[in-house]
Amino acid sequence: MTGVGDGRDLDRRVLPLVVRIERSAPPERTDALEAAALAVLALLDDPRALDGGEWAEAVGAWDGSRFRKVVRRARGAEWRRVLDLPGVTVTSGTAEVRVHPPVPLDGWPRDLSRLQVSGTELADSREPGPPGDVVLWLNPGLTMSAGKAMAQAGHAVQLAWHASGNDARRAWRDKGLAVSVRTADPAAWAGLVASGLPVVRDAGFTEIEPGSRTVVADVPWLRGGVPFRG
């Protein structure tokens, strides 16, 4: 099961993700990646994104096998303006990420379009703890900025969400849609890619080569390639 990340949808929609990076207190890198993944899940599971909801048309036009996400950063007054726009804010550890309904590629709201894409270089001050049940394994052979990796984590959980049945989604929801992001052991990466789990294959518009496998979504109910469906 493979999805292409950072591709161009037919109607050129993009999902805006904004990470809060204050100069005096930047978030941990792993927290930011996990918050981005949680934000994508929160949007997909939001009643406003479902049939009849106010975001349903925009989300439906963007969602699918080819999808694009753009991560921008905000601080201070920029962040406060972002909070006034429609969206969902997710917190994971030290990180805050706000996800907004998809927008046309060339039609971003002003308070989002003026935000910077660069400057999302983050680091972990300590080794992340043990992962939970759902793990997004990053390719250990690739170097990605935090912003790029956040988008890739979002792609991976989107693939996992769509591969899951109603019962699995309900159980995941009951656990707060918990998800961990870790870098895979180099010796385990090839096996993960070949396991039948959701794999993100990047289109290569930024930072890395086209076709690169960036993330594997290790979801217990999808192991063995057999979705748990309700």
C-alpha cells in the first residue's frame, strides 16, 4: 500500500499546517512531527469535514491518493492571527500545530500565505521515549527538515486512516488517535517497506529525490496487509 506525498491534486488543493515556533521556546522535533500527524487525523475525523459539514467539500476535493501538505511556522502575533482562522489546534508535548481546511494552491488566506516555510529546523534535546502502538517509522537514510518530515508524517497517518475500517478507527479514536514518530533502525527499514503496511512515496518536489520512500505507518491492525474492518 503506497501513497504519493506532496503530489498535485487535480484541483490543486493543499492542506495548510502551521507549527508554533517561538524564539525563546521552540518545540522538540519529535513533538512537532507527532503533533502534525495528530492534526491531520483530527481534521479527517472532524464532523465539519464529514458529509454535510462546512469543510466537507474542501476536504473531499483535496483528500485522496495524491495529496499535498505545506508546513509553515508562526510566532507571537502571527500565531494569534492563525488561531482566528477556521481550523483545529493540536498539542503534543512541547509542540502546537494548527491545521486548516484545504485551500487552493494559489488561493491561501493572507494570514497564512505571509507565514514562512523556511525556519522549521528543530532538534530533540533528549532521546524520545518508547513509541506507542501506532508508529510512523521515518526512513533512516533520508535527511529532511522538520517541516518536510511533518508533512510526511501527515501523509502516513492519512494512508493509515483510509486503510482502516470503522471498528479500528473507533478503537484508535478511543485512545485519542495516539501516534508516535520515530526513525527506523537501518537494518529494519527494507523489511518495513516490504511489509504491506502503508508507505509514503514522495513526489520529490522539495528536498528529496522523486519516488523516495519516506515513512512507513506501522499500525497493528494493518500488519500483514489485512485491514481490520468494521
